[in-house]
Amino acid sequence: MLLVSGDRFPLFLYQYRRLVGDEDAGPIVYRLPRDVTRFTEENVEEQLAPVAAAHSRLWLASFERALQDPDNLVEKWLDARYRRALQVAVGYNHLLLYTVDGVPPTVPPSNLAPQYPVDVLLTTGGVRLLGYDLPTMEFRPGDAAHLGLYFYLPAGQSTTELTVDWVDSQQGVVESRRLVLEGRAQECIIRQGVDFVVYPRTPAGVYRFLLHASEQSIEVGRMRVTATKPLLPVSTIQHPLEATLGESIRFLGYELAEAAPVVPGSTLTLDLYWQARDKVADSYTVFVHLIGEAYNPATGGPLWAQDDSLPVEGGYPTMQWPVGVVVRDRHRLVIDPQAPPGRYQIEVGMYQLPSVERLPVQMADGTQDTRVLLGQVEIGPPHK
């Protein structure tokens, strides 16, 4: 077990010893980094390679890792070399299992104790669902619902693909996760985990998890989302303007609340209206830029204000949008205090991290671009 926890290691080790009992029981714990105060690009290989070479399975316990690994170098190093077989997240901290030999972990029957036992035949080949874990029922913004599923795989079973849907009270799919159960030469029991994150604007309410196998849909837990902010109400769109971004997202128009008067340093409030035509599989960042004719040395171009964020002030990512529902997405543009007087153009669109590649845009008249141009803004001279 690789323990990255700064000065919090006594708390972790105290709880760990309570669980495993005898000091010689359980995985060997390596407190990292050794002989240095923090991980760097230069020392991460030296710190991890000898330990990894001596073991076939590696647990990474990230417990307040920012104290010694603020750039998450340990996890990146392991992800680049080994297979991540299991992840259990608790807020900012998490426990990861890496398999050096590439084989997912098995659960001995003697250790099999799902929180909610079931016994459901999933495939004609004999794959069975044996139970699931969902330790907590109520989730708030920033929480991740970790659903653990236990499966029995018969000997010689071919690869089985399953889907887990996170479903709201209206039977709409919020997000989906694909599970791949790889066949084994010997019969075995495995545990697979899936995570679903609650964002600040994820609608509050009761949700279910549905496991889909062949033509079956099995409920594998319920949860309640609380303490999230409501979505902004949708009103008549002030400036209708239609465009399609990528394959699934429609732009419907905007509403611009201008400061009076608009001068350098003032703030523009812009509401964008979006709609998912089909279920969006990915999370996209919305960009809102104020473009002028003059060069801005601070940005290295004609950009004089911007707000790049997940939709609805970072609270409602595109992959959670229900199909057909209009989403009101608010952005605030703080104009650079050095912006010269003149006319400026607002451009909006979406891109995906980390590539920053923009979604293609097709306007209602058939023209194509990588942005939608909104109305112009007149910026006056600064107050004297």
C-alpha cells in the first residue's frame, strides 16, 4: 500500500490497524515520499519504481495528498504503467487498486459480503449478480455516489458487457456507465465499482441505479440528492438564435443584461439557452469571449473579457442534461479595465478538456464555424 498523506499518516494508520488487526496482517504500508518533502517530476520514478517492481498489486491511499503530491504525480505515474482495477472515493480522498499483472481483482467467497445481497442470472452463459454496496443514501454537492457490484463469472465465460444507468424520478437517464466483465479460465467472484458525481446544480430528488444486461433491467440501489441549488427558471428568450453544436447540443438564443453604462471594469451578465437533442455522453466547457478590434497585451490577442466554465456556473455539466429540456446557463463577463472605447463582439461555444478542441457549429442557415457570434456591445470611455 502506497500511502501519500503528508502529516496525516498517524490518523490513517490508526484506522488501518483497527481494521486489519495484527501489525503483520494486511498489505505492507509504504509511507511516501521517502527522504524528500514532496513528489516532483524528477523524483517520482525513483520513489515508485522499486516498490512497484516488488509487488503484483499496488494499493494507492491518497489521503490529503495535496500536502506532498499537489500535482497528483503518483496517480499519473501508476495510470501510465498499470491497470486501475478498483477505485473507492470518499470526497477528495480515494483508494485505488492497481494490478501489475493486468488481471482485475477477485473476491474470495469467504470475503464476499455485499451490503445488499441478491442473486440474479444475467446471461445465458451463467454470469450472476450477487449483490451491491451503496454505503450512503444521501449525497450533496461534491459527493460521489460509489456503487459496488458483485458478479459471479463461471469458468471460461467470454467477455460480458453491461450498463449501469443513473435514473431520475422521471425515468430519465442522468448518466450511464459501461461495465466490461472479462472472462477467466477459472470461476470467480469479482467486484466492480462505478461512480456518479453530484454537482452544485444536479437537481435534488430521489434517484435509482439500473443495471442492464441482455433484456433485463435490475434496480441496484436508490439515493437522494439534497442541498443543491435549483436550476435557473426558463423564460422567454430575449434574442432567439438557433445553432447546433456537435451532434447533440442545440443553442436556442441568449439574454444580455448590460451594465448602464458599459465601461471598462463593468460586468455583463449573459444568459445562454441550450437544449440536448440526444443524450450527451461527454462534459463540455462553455466559453464566452468579448472580442475587440484592439490588441490586449494581457491576453496576447483581441480578448477583453472571458468566462470559460462548465454550464450553469460550473454546476450542471452537459452529460447530466435531460434530453429536450431547456437549460439556462448564466455567465458574467468582467470587462478589462484597460479596454479602449468602441464596439465589441461576443462569441460563445463549447470545447472539451484537455484537448480544448471546439465543437463544430452549424447555424440555422447552414453556415459552419466553431463559435456562435452574438450581438455587439458598445463600451464607452472610463469614468473620470
